[in-house]
Amino acid sequence: MARVLLFGPLRDLAGWREKTVEASSLSGLRAALQAQDPLLGEALSGPGVQAAVDKAIVRGEAPLTALTEVAFLPPMSGG
């Protein structure tokens, strides 16, 4: 089980901020979230959404354990 955190509009869309989800990889976690909530799954695969595994931004795949924290961050804007 990984501890999943959502921020900003992702949190608003899902209706929750923190949840534990059974998954052994980042792609498996995304698939599990997609199965639970297709709109959230679509949003998580959108442009600019980043995943942080144990507070480090990850691009691509990452293994997960019961102690892993995964945060999904919405696209950032700046100026």
C-alpha cells in the first residue's frame, strides 16, 4: 500500500487529499486510481502533472512499498 497525496485541482477533482492504495509500481498506482475514478485517472495523465515519490520528482517508472509516499502535483504556472 502506498500513501497517495493529491494537491490543488487534482484534490478538488477527486474529493480527497490523502488515501492509501495497493500498488507495487507507479504505473500500477496510476492504473488503480484510473480504475477507481476514470476522471482522476485522465487528469493524472494530463500534461504537466508530476509525481513525487518520497519527495523526489520521478519521470517514468518507480517501485513502491508500503512505506512509499506518492504525491501528484498539478501543472505549475509561473511568471
